[in-house]
Amino acid sequence: MQLSHNEENNFSLTRFESMLKTNDVLFFDSEEFEDIIHHYLENGKIALAKKAVKLGLAQHPTSTNLKLFKVEILVFEDKLDLADGLLNELHDLEASNEEIYIQKANIFSKRDEHRKAIKMLELALEITLDEADVYSLLGMEYLFLEDFENAKYSFMKCLEADEEDYSALYNIMYCFDFLEQKTEAIDYLNLFLNKNPYSEVAWHQIGKQYFDLKQFEKALTAFDFAIISDEYFIGAYLEKGKVLEKLGRYNEAIENYRITLDLDDPTSFAYLRIGKCFEKLGSDELALEHYSKTVHEDPLLDKGWIAITDFYFKKGNFQKALYYINKAISIDEENVLYWKRYAKINSRLSFYEEADRGYLKTIELGNYELETWIRRCDILINLGEFETAIQNLMQAVEFYPDSAEIEYRLAGLFFSLNEGDKGYSHLNNALKIDSEYYIIIEELFPKIFSRKSVKEIINSYIKAS
């Protein structure tokens, strides 16, 4: 009875692992060792791969392939000098072995010497019988150099050699996207689809390009073809759902999202989109039900908590909105989007000290939008914390040196603290930037605005403009 290759591999593995347990020394031919090592490396079992290499070389000390496996492990362990030395020895013995150049390239790549890695891979390309793999490696080296045109060309050559290498196709699309070549990407995908009309991945990718160009009907057709090519392609149903949302066909979008729930384990993304569709349809209970499923499925997905919070905020139920944003913050205290909403909700509830805490936390987490500084300032004015408000705006000036909104507020604050010289200085700055924005002084500092001297300065600028 003749064993299949897989059965032979399993038999060799069983014998090898039995040998390790019993400390017996069994003989394996070099090809068996290669299969055993390859299996362990594929499954991330480096320690076992090292044992197999050591025993293999003890039984077959002249095997080039076993030595190349040793090089691969040395590279993995960042023992690059040892790996390089062994490769030099192998090169002297067998200069026509492509794997030597590939491993040399791997070492250069690890050292961030990507140009040298490319030269090695070009040498490998001259002698290899497997061009697809080498072109794929070349593409990755060009990506490291951010040379997207050459990366794109390499991945295209890889796909020519192996039309089922979808990782190459994804990388080609990545290059097109980075180069903002939407039209060229569509032309390329159409050429690919002429040769491979049932490539669900290509249909999916061309659909995404049309979606980005807001050509939603074309995108919809592309995702339909992706589904015809593979009725279990979850990504196509999700993308089709997004297109249907854009077209306002919310019930159809829900149907497509629900198909993904049947095909595989439920995803928080699908629940979230279904909730959004129900909200658009005015089905509030069903929207909330699916938002709840979203955060239950993935409590770390901020979009789920934000959807529930925003839902209650839009309904004017600020207490409920505050309850859910507090739950979200308890899970992730470093999320800027949560703190922005926390501040906004507390502000609407007139909880000004809590609102200030929210805006301050937002700034501490690196959100330097002008609106954040301004809103915090207005909260501090409500609290009568004029000096803190000034400190806040002085920080904002570093990012927005020519903002009329900041200058008018600084003028009002300095006048309120009886620092007239600074008040007039900032008022003049503000009027030079935008004289029509003086309404800020009128609304926030009505007593200051009513001063004769302030009105005269404002009127002089208005007449001049």
C-alpha cells in the first residue's frame, strides 16, 4: 500500500516526536527532515524546528536545504551575523541556489538595507522557477522604501505569475490607493476581470473603488457580481449594505447585514450598521436593541457606545446619554471621543464643573481642535474662573495665533480682571482679524461691551471696513 504525501508527513512527525520523548535515535532521510522542519516553522513551533534542524544536520551534514533552514531560524532569532556567515559558506558551494539570495535579502531587509535586499532578490529572480514568490518579496521591499510605483509593478508581476495570489492583488490596490489612482485602479481591475470573470476578490475591490468615487450604482453591481462568484463572501455583503445605506435603501441594507450574521459569528460592525439603518427608518426600539448588541459583542468598539450616546442626545434625553458615556469611559478612559461627548452632555445639563473636566481631559489626551479650547473657555467664564480661562486660551494661541474667537475672549477676560491695557491690545488684535466677530464680546461680556471706550473702538473698525 502506497501512502499519500500527507500521510507520509504525519507518519514522519509521529516518529520524530516519539523519538524526542524516548531519546531513541531514529534515522530520517533529508527530505523527511525538511518536511518536519517546514511543518514546525509554519505552525510557529520554533523550538521544535531548531531540534529538527540540529538532528537533521547531525545525520545529513552536507544538506544545503537543512542549512538554509538553520539560516532561516537564525534570522528569525535576529542572529544576523551568524546567518550571514553560513550563507557565505553556502554561496561558495552552491551559487545557483535561489534560496541563498532570498535569505541574504531577508538579512539586508532586517538591517533596513532595503536597496541591497532588492539587488539580492533581482539575482534570485534570474534563476528561480517560482517568480511569484520573489516578485512578492520585491514588492514588500519597495513598500518599505515607500516606492509605491515599483511596489505596484512587482505585485502585478507576482499576480501575473500566480493569478490566485490575492494578497498580491490587495497590495496592488493598497499602492493604487496610496497614489490616489482611482481611475487607474479600476482600469487595472477591469483588465484582470476580463481574464478572471469569477474573481470575487477583484469584484469586491472594484466595488470599493466605485464606492470611494461615490458611483454607488456601479459599486452595487460590482458587489452583486462578487456575491454571484462566492455566495459566502461576507465582505461583499457588508460592502453592499454600506452602498444601500448611501442610496437610502435601508431595509435592503439590513437584509444584507443580516446575511453576514447567518454566514459566520455575529460582528459588532454588522449590529452597528443594522442599528443605524433602523434609526434612519425611525424604528427606535430596534435601533437601540442592535446598538446594545454592538457593545455586548465588542465593548471596546467606541462607535457602539457613541451610537447609543448620540441617539439619546439627539432625543434630548441627556441623563441617559450621560449614563452611557460614563459606562464607555469606565471601559476606556483614554478615548478622546468619549470625553468630548462627556463634556458636551454635561454642558447641556449645566453641570459646568464636570463639563470643564471633560474638555480639560480632551485637551490632555491631545485633542487640540479650536472648538475644544473655545468651549472650555466659555464654560470657565460661566464658572467665573477668568484666570484659568486666560491660561486655557494662551495655550490655544500657540496653535491658533490668528483666531478672532480667541482674541475677543481674551479681551473680555482681561477687561473683566481690570487689566485694561491687555484688554485693549487683544480687542485691537481681534478687530484687525475680523471686525464682524465683535458679537462675541456682546454675548459673553455684555457689561464690557456697554463701555463707551470699547464701543468707540469697535465702531471705528466697522466704519473703516
